[in-house]
Amino acid sequence: MVKLRVRAGESIQDAVRRFRKLCERSGLRKEMRRKAYYEKPSERRRREQLKRLRKARQASRV
């Protein structure tokens, strides 16, 4: 859950901008997009496997 306290003297536009950044950093938007449609278990396993492979390749480069 993302919480944001509006600072004293902060405009609504600035608070909304900070809120959007917090949501983006927490991965909330990505998760909501992913859960918008049903994902078959086989598709989920494949996506997670590809994520692990990408992570392993990147770790081996460093």
C-alpha cells in the first residue's frame, strides 16, 4: 500500500506527481497491468522462468 502525506504548502499537482512516482517505484502499476487479465498458470511459470534467465544473464555479465 502506498501512502503519501501532503506537505505543508505543497500544491496538489506536486503531490500527485510524487504519488505517481511512489506507485511506479513500488511496482504497483506493473502489478495492476499484469492482473488486469487472467493469466494461465503455465503462462505465469513461463514468465517467471524468463525473468530468472534474464536475471542470471545480467548477473553473469557483471
